[in-house]
Amino acid sequence: MMKKLKELTVDEQFELFVLLKNADVRIAKNGKKFIAFTFQDTSGSIDGKFWDASEEEIARYQAGKVVFLSGKRENYQGNPQIKIMHLRLAKADEPNDPMLYMERAPLKREEMEEEISQTIFEITNPHWNRIVRFLLNKYQKDFFFYPAAKRNHHAFAGGLAFHTVTMLHIGKSLTHEYPQLDAALLYAGIILHDLGKVIELTGPSATEYTVVGNLVGHLVLVDEEITKACVELKIDPMEEDVIVLRHMVLAHHGLLEYGSPVRPRIMEAEVLHQIDNIDASMQMMTSAIENAEPGQYTERIFGLDNRSFYVPKEK
């Protein structure tokens, strides 16, 4: 059976059909243009550089295209990299559908929909419940299809919903341990905290940031969506329960330098921030560790301060 990208060992040569997840044009030190590719299949993604790219090649190899790639798996500064030997676009009679190469959430869409739907019944505050239902109905298709990020954590089809479901699992455990937490507020905040990603990002294939995603960001976009939902539902957005819900999403990055307009000032907002960090970190570490051998270090993880993690030997 033909190996997939993440199954390749160092110095192994291969020929594979893969998706161009990213194709960023950059300038090398010698002044010539090159393309920084991210190649993807259902196992994950690995970067590779296409040196001395002509304008014709830049136009040909766009993100979202499927290519036939001949190359060698290497390591560069602790990270996996593909040395490109030959590259061409997939032909019409070859497997050229980008959907064939997308990494996907480990849970089925129907499972995630059911779990989130059941959790909404536990959001007992009528305003929070109506707002959550309204926004999930509005963005239903994209919410369960989009990634949670372009590169770092849960950057795969269905990643946004999977991230949300995992955070709900953690949140429910914490509300059992700490009954002083307002479970309804925490669950509403978890479900809505990253919903703005469906506006911030372009989707799971060749994921990029939209203009409004770059210039406004998903935290503010969710706050705007809550306010617009209140108008539609005839709820006063200045009611205290709506304000604390808005605070949940606006504060969930925790620090101003990480993009939060405000720092958490209520207990549930601080807990939401901590849960978000735990789940994002666990997903990044798990993905890296799965592709490292016992007794070795993982690739460097950009989202975790560019650290690599040691995988203890099996006993």
C-alpha cells in the first residue's frame, strides 16, 4: 500500500498525489522568487520549497490544486520538509478532487451535531439559549465543515466543531468538579467562542484569512454576530446576561497581546480561556507525537513557542 505524507521516513523517496494547501510566493536572499508550499493529504501536511519559480509556475501551482509530487522526505531545523524533485498538476483522468486529500476530524459530523445539540438544552438562560440556537442555525453548514485555524491547531475539515466538542467535554468535567461555575454560561461561551472563524477563514481547502478576518478578527466578529442576533430576536444587547456572554467571547484569548480586546473579568471567562489553551495545546502535541518515534523528539511546534517534545521510550 502506498504511504501517505506523514508516514514517510527521513530520506525516503516517494511519488504521491497531494493537495497544495498553501502556496505562498516569497523572495529568496538571491532576489529570486520561490513558492513556499504546504503539501497535504489525509494524514496531515508537510512544507516544501519550490526554488527559482517562474511567473508561469507561480500561476500554475495555486493553493487548492492537486499535484503529482516526486520528492524526498527530509528534516530541516527539527521540522519535516519535502525536497521537491518533480511537480506537475494532476490530470483530468487522475484523482484531482481536493476533497480526497483533506485531513478530517476524527468524529463524524452527525456525532458532533448531536452532542452540541444536546448541550444546548443545558443552556438554561433563555437569552443565551436563543442566541446560541440562532447563530448555529445561521452558520450550521460552515460551522461543522471549517477548520479551527489555518495552520496551528485543529487545522482540518471539521476542526472547528471538533475543537468545540472537546472543549465541551472539558467544560462539563470542570462544572462537576466546581459547581460554583455557571454551566449554562460556560457552555454558551464554548459553543460561540470560535464561531467567527467561519467568517475569518475561507474554508478547509487552501485555507486563508479573509480581509475582514485579517483586519477585524474572529473575536470581534463573534461579538458583532451576537449583537445582530439580539436585534433579530428582539433582545436588548445591553442586558447584563448578554454583556457577560459577549465578554466570554471577547476575552477568550486571555491576554491583550494575544488578541483579546479585554482580559477575562468573570470566572467563567477565565475558565473558557484555560480550556481553549488546553485543547489547542493537546491537539498540537498529540499530532506531533504521533509522527515521532519513542526516544526521539517531535518536530518543533510553532504554536507552543517553537518547542519540540521528547517522546519517552516504551517500557
